[in-house]
Amino acid sequence: MPVRRGLAAFVGLSFGVSAIVLIYSIDGSTFQMISHAHKLRLAYALLLVGSAWMFDALKLYFVVKAAGERISFKLAVLLNWLRYFGCAITPMQSGGGPFQVYFLFKNRIPIGKGVAITLTSTLMTLFQLGLIVPVALFLQPELLQGRKFLQGVFSYVLVFVLFSWTIVALSLLRPRIIKKFAGGLTLILKRWGFFKPVKVLRIVRRINHEIDTYNRNFRLFFSSGRSLFAVGFIFSCLQMIALFSILPCLIWSIDIEVNFIEAFLAQALFLFILYFVPTPGGSGVAEGGGAAIFSLLVPWNIAGVMAIVWRFFTEYLSIAMGAAVAVKMIGWGMADELIKTDPELIKDE
């Protein structure tokens, strides 16, 4: 999906569903609650956003260091903003990785190692959410009770996650299977006209080389780089705590009592679902589903507003920063090419 079209889909779905949510949720008292919101407490939420950015960048910084490479803290921040932007404009939030791999490559980090770094950073978050979600469903089964749409999405996500972890396990334990699959896929794409016949062998060799590099460097995280990897994991936990503290702070700002643990568990379950929603950046589902889940924490007449404001602090700000960085550093044309993830593109750079 081209970048402009993906961005238009994200904006259209986000604004469209937000409008519907607001129409069906707000009433006269909603405006009164908003007008009396504590500005200082909203500033605390903004401070938590900055903390989440910092911890996220430190996580990436130490994961890169665990792989035997180095990047600056500033570049780590920019890469994470680019990841948010790439995720927002692609289905299944799949576009963030290519942006990070490209700029890691531009900083002399091999593609295979860049893939291992990017994938590991994402798997850290999914692993943490995977531990929290069962606890959330056990302690708060009402999060999904009576919500057939969310139940269906969660079931689909669960199947997809199990499939994804199987692929990751095979790539580490049986890389030859992944090589055969990648080679077969390349031949199919050649038949469909995506690759020229003269380039097929070179592409297959390139893919096999990068799979070996990825496999070797992924194992590095759990050998010589395990102490640095552990530090990165700690910052990943801190990033999640900062991010999940934003919603309680927003609820606190309108003088509604909130149970931090309940809010934390609700966000963990919801974010786990959003990672695998097929709309660009989880748009639409995030706003509508957020209102449904947050109605367990706040009255319905403020749940829609809370879901949208929560998205603004946790996603929209990061996506806007990522868009500005993408336009300045690579432009729309190169962004389109990166989303296509053509291995020959990065090679020829």
C-alpha cells in the first residue's frame, strides 16, 4: 500500500470512527467534565509520553549494543518515531520494521542483523503483553464478556500470534525450512512478474545470506550480549509502565477515581489486540474498541472522549513525529519503496 494511501486510510478510519463514537457517547455533562479538566494533570500525561519515548529509545539502544553494534540515542528516538509512522500506514502494523532496518543499514549494520534487532525489539513487547493478557482475562473476565466483536478479534489475534511464534521458532531452530519457503516464494513472485529471471538466483542467495546473518545475531542476544539484552528488556518494561500510566492520568485529570491495575490490564489486552488488527495502525478498531473497553473504567458519556484522547497521547503524537522525520530524512518516494521491502533496493544503496 502506497504511503499516501495508507496515511489517508489511517486518518479517514480514525476520524470517521471517532466521529461515530462521539455522536453515540457524549451528552451535556461530557462538556462540563472536559471544561473542568485539570491542565496540570494533562501535563503529567504529556510528561509520561516523553518518558515512554525515552525508555523505548533506550531499549532499542541496548538491543543494538547487545548485537555488537552502536547507534546514538538520538537515532534510536528517530527510529522509534519512524516505526510508529510505518506501523500507522500499513495493515497489521507491518511497515515499521522496514524503516528501522533501512536506517540501521545506513549506519553500517547488516540487513540480517537489523532484522534481528527490529524483530527482537518487537518480540520483547509481545512477550510482555503475552504474560499480562492471561492475567488480565483471569482477573477481569468482563473485559470481553458481552463484546462479541472484541471476542472475535481476540480469537483471530490468538491464532495469528501462535502462527507468528511458530515461524520465529523455525527461523531459529530450522532455518533451512525458512530458506526453502523464501526460495519458493521468490520463484512464485518471479512467475507473477515481480522479479526478472536473471535476478532470481542473486535474490535467493541474498535472502539465504541474510537469514544466516539474522539467525546468528539473534542467538547473540542470549550469549555474549545477554547482559545488555537484559538491560534493554528492563527499559522495555519501563516503557510499557510509562505508556500504560497515561490512561489513569487522563482519567485522574477529570476527577474520576481509577484503579491503576484495572486500567493497566485493560490497556494490555487492548494493545495486544491492536498489534494484529488488519487496518492501518489499528485505526477504527482502536477508537471504537477503546471506547467499549474504557467504559468499564469511566462512565459511557466520557468513554469515547477518553479513548480518542488516549490515542492522541499514545499514538497520534508519535505518528506525527514519525511523519515529520520520514518526510525530512527520506521523502515520500523512498518511503513508498521501503514499504515494498524490495531486498535489492537496500543492497543497491
